[in-house]
Amino acid sequence: MPRGKGGGGGGGGRGGKKNHKGKSRHFTDPREMEQQDEKDAKAREWRKKKGIEDSDDEETEEINKQGAVGELPPAGSESEGSSEEEEARPKGVEHLIEIHNPNRTGNKTSRKVTELDSKASTQLSRREREELEKQEAARRYQQLHEEGKTEEARADLARLALIRKQREEAAKKKEDERLAREAAKKPAKS
């Protein structure tokens, strides 16, 4: 059974297709959209006659050149390659108002890694430098250990030699016992 009072979509509980704050849905009529576009075009023409520039005006002209609003621009369009021009062009009224904010950085100059000086020495922090030294020391120790030049390596090799010797003695002893059993079985049969 559904939650809430009654089974309908109204009543406040779950369910129902209510819109924001109980408002009914509004669908834009295509004729209204065409009328709005015509109104905007007339306003643009009036602005051009009066000499009033509008930053949105240029953007809407680019959209009109490209096609309908929902269409994608062609692959070789100029809008893709003109990113530098777009960054240089001021937006809104920010070029008219001077702001003296000490926290605001100026034009950000982003550089590629290849453009950076590779000769410039990077200052490492103490922790980073110690970490690099530690890794280098571990690498050197591992190399010496493999060559058998460290105390630990010598101890390991001595221990391995003892183990090999013990295993050889155990194998020899086993072989002797097996031969002795075979020798004891042969005289008993004959």
C-alpha cells in the first residue's frame, strides 16, 4: 500500500508529478520563440544604427553564422582556433571598471613543461631531499649486498654454506642407510 493518505499523487507524501512549488508546467510555443528572435534581431539592428556595442551581440552573430542553436559547429570553424582572441576580449563591463585588488593576479601566463628551463635547479625541501638520499642509500646497499660485500651478505652466504653442507651430509647418510638395508636383504634371501 502506498505511503501517505489516499492513493493519489496529490497530498504531499511520495509520488505524483508535482513541479516546483506546485506550479503547473509551462511549454514554450514555437511561434513565441520566433517572435522573440525577431524582436532580438530588431533590437540588434537598432543598436547597430545607434553605434551601441554589445558583447553578447558578437556572440549571437557567431551562433547565427554557425547555424541553429542546437547544432554543433563545423570541424574547421574559426571559433576553435580563436581562443586567444576570446581571452583578450573583455567580458561585460570589467574593462570599464578599474579594480585595485592586491590579491587578484594579473594575466596568468601558463607555460608548457617543455618551455620551462630544464637547467633551473629546483630547490627541494628537507624532507624531499632526505627521502631521495634514503632511496639512493638503499639502492647502493642492495647493490653491495648482491655483490656479497656487506656483513649481512657474508653472514647469509656462510649460513647458506652450512645448510648446503648439512643437506649433503643428510643425503649421504640416507644413501648409506639405503645401501645397508639392501645389503641386509640380499644375504637373507640367499
